[in-house]
Amino acid sequence: MSQAQPIFTKTKLYGLDPDLDYCDESTGQIYGGDELMEAGYYDSVMKRDFTSEVKYLIAL
């Protein structure tokens, strides 16, 4: 079921404040609100079956 070479996917968020920055709690990476809504971010590559991921973003 899991693929050897998965396709890279992006997630775009909505309802954020485009003027604020957001910090990913797990990595410390900082994104702009406008960036997350317009360009999105690349999803992590999952190499196992039936896995999921939750991202927690904190407005700065």
C-alpha cells in the first residue's frame, strides 16, 4: 500500500491573519500568514501505512 516514491503534496490554510507570523511548535519554523494561505507548506512524507500528522501553529 505504501509507495516507494510518493508524490509531494501541499496544504494551504485559510482563515489566518495575513499580517501575523505563525510558528510551528514541533520544528520552530516560522511562516507568514499570507504564505500559509497562498502558497501553503509541503506535507511530510509518510513512509508507513495508516499514519497521520497534526501541526500546531502559534500566532506570534
